[in-house]
Amino acid sequence: MRVAVMTDTNSGISVEEGVRLGVHVMPMPVLIDGETYYEGVTLTHEDFYRSQEAGRAVSTSQPAPSDVLSMWDKLLEEYDQVVHIPMSSGLSASCQTAAGLAEDSEGRVQVVNNQRISVPQRSSVMDALCLARAGRTAEEIKRELERTGLDCIIYIGVDTLEYLKRGGRITPAAAAMGSLLQLKPLLKIEGERLDAFAKVRGRKACQERLVGAMQKSVEEFRQKEGAICVGAAGTFRTPEEGERWRMLAEQTFPGEEIRYDPLALSIGCHTGPGAFGMAVWRRADLG
């Protein structure tokens, strides 16, 4: 039984890196002034944030159903089954769309809905790859990944309210008042929900609040059975800033191997540049 592992660029895995890993990656579409680009293929993260800061109309979209079906058809010429791991259904309709399309595959395509994005989604993809190489079927991989689906929490601190305002997530009046008071929103992604967790005055205080929330969540995760992981992400303007954030996570959680990835553009569209995040999640059972 040969099972192909497929995901999208919300996982932090580029199309190019996917080739090296043996993972098949669907690039996510991004609209800039009405023109479609593809994350990591025809649009870099740097160009995306430059466009955003220049005030251009920026938004993200889900892959066209025809593109998804075309990729599945191509994979099924070489593989017996496909396990497809898109971003969380709570953050995009792409998961529900793919699940609907898979109903006509006679079970050969299994779409995983385990509520992950960014570094936790990447971890799920790598777990799926291990399970596929161990001989598990696509359905078995889907079942195992979804078993721990809700065991994931992501905290994201936002440097400016401007892009939350542009995306309609807060009102212009609230954005103006928040900017005046130097409020930095701290967001939390858990399950299907993206909610405001706290509002903190100043960037440093927001980072400290995020680290404190993470410490509590990690301790709670450690009380239960199963391996956990901790990761970091952000939309920092330089690699050096990202590395400093990763090192802070490493110092906060000694013994954990911390991976840092740039946040997916599906999130960066709402946070803008300068955002910072950490996550804790439970891994699949690879035994």
C-alpha cells in the first residue's frame, strides 16, 4: 500500500521543501489588488508584507477545487491512496471543500481535519509521513491525526491593530483607541476558534504575557499521556528577530527542540508584519 502525504503551504512547508521531504504541497492563493499569486511560488513572504504595508488590497483564498482534484488525480496515478492535511477548518473553508470533493474518491483520498496550522500542522504532516512509511493506510493515518486534533494551542501577539481592522475583525474606532493606548492584542487558536485572549499595553509586555500563557498550557499538557511539542512562529522582518524569538522559547522550555517557521500568509494577512507566536501540541502515536 503506497500512501501519498499532501498538505498546503499553511504548514510552513514550501513546494520546494516538500519535494525534498517527499510531501506533496499545494501552494495557497493570495490576492493582491485582484491579481492571484501563490505562496512560495510566485510570491515571497517579503513581497507580501511589502504590499501589505504599502496599503495594497491583500487577501488570501482557498485553492480552486479543480486544482485540488488535479493534484489528487496525478498522485493517484502513482499511489494507492492520498492523505490530505489542509489547514484548520476553523480558519478556512478549504478543509470542508476538500472533504466534500473526497467523497467521490471511493475512500482513496482521506482529508484530515485536526485543527492545525503553521508549525503544529507541519508536525502532523511529518507524523503522517512516518505512519505512511510504516505501512498505515490513509484512513488509519487520518484517524490517528484527528485523535489528538484538539490537543493544540497557539498564542499569537500582534504588533499593530491596522490589519485586524482591514480584515473587519475589529472596528476602526476600536483600532484607533487601541493604537492610542498602545494596546497589543494577544490571540489564541484552540480547536476551531480564533479568539482574543488578552489586550496588553506594549510589545514587551505582550510577549511576556504570551510566554506566561504558554508556560501554563505546556504544564497542563504535560499532565496527560503522550509526547508533546513546542514551536515558535512569527512575521518578523529579519531572520535575526525570528532566531531571537526561537531562542527565547528554547530558554523558556529547556529540553524541548524548538522549531521556528514564518507564520503562514493566511494568518499574516490578519496580523501584518511584526507578529510573534508560540504553540504547544500533542503528537500522533507513531508506535
